[in-house]
Amino acid sequence: MKTFLIGIILGLFGAFAVALAFGLQWPAWVMFIAWVSYYIFGKTLKTSLLAFVQLLLGIIMGILMQATGIFLTRYIGEAGLPVAVFFFIGSLAYISRLKTCNNIPAYFLGLIIFFGVHPQIAVAPLLELLVPILAGFVLAWLNDSSVVRLSRLYDATKQSA
């Protein structure tokens, strides 16, 4: 019965997330990447915030890669973007040495979001991208909190019976 109730909660939050994404014309997969990040990188406020920031830094890195690649293409042709990618991905070896910036997978998830969505490099489209990412983290937290509370309630009622 407990698994059934947890399944209902998971299904309800998933259905709500998809309805929200479709209704607001968000890329649902972006929200689910953020959702997964919440679970993969730790389910505390601190770890979620750090993962969120590094995911955003990955998006910024994607912007810088693209801009640098376009710039370098003028001088070295088609090798411009690969050279830019080499430089920025290589820099993660150094950035990840910082204790609060050491989550390399979070950077790559940000890169996946940026290169997957292909937003215009302008303030408005990039800010619009933050909303489904933040929603994904919030929905994951709400989902997890609901499951934890239900599990505790279920276990308490089962022990008292």
C-alpha cells in the first residue's frame, strides 16, 4: 500500500509538471533535468542551491563557448567552435578544484540545456530559461517532501496498529 501511495504522489507531481510545462510553453525536458539534478546532487537546500548555480554556470559556459567559437571561426575557420569547447571544458579541471564549484556533471547538464534549447543569446530568452529550471528544482523538492511525509505517516500508523 505504501508503494502505491508513493506512486500516486510521484505520478501526480509528474503529471502536474508536464501540464505546467505544456501550458506555459516551457521545454518539459529542461524542467526534468533540473528535477533529476535535485535528486542526484543532494536533496538539501545547500546542495540543491549549489547544483542550481553550477547548472546555470554551465549555461553561461555554453554562451561563452558559442560566442568564442563564432569569434574564432573568423580566424581559424571551422575549428573555431571545437577550440572554444576545448578551452572551456578544459577549464573545468581547474574550476572543479574550488570546493563549492566541484560538480562537473552539473556544468554538463547546463551545457545540455543550453545547446539543446538553442536560445537566442539575449537577456530575455536566457531569463525565460531559468524559470523551468527553478520550477524543476521546486517541484522535485515538493515531490520529495510529500513522499517523505507520507512515508513517515504511513509507518507511524502501521506501528500503532
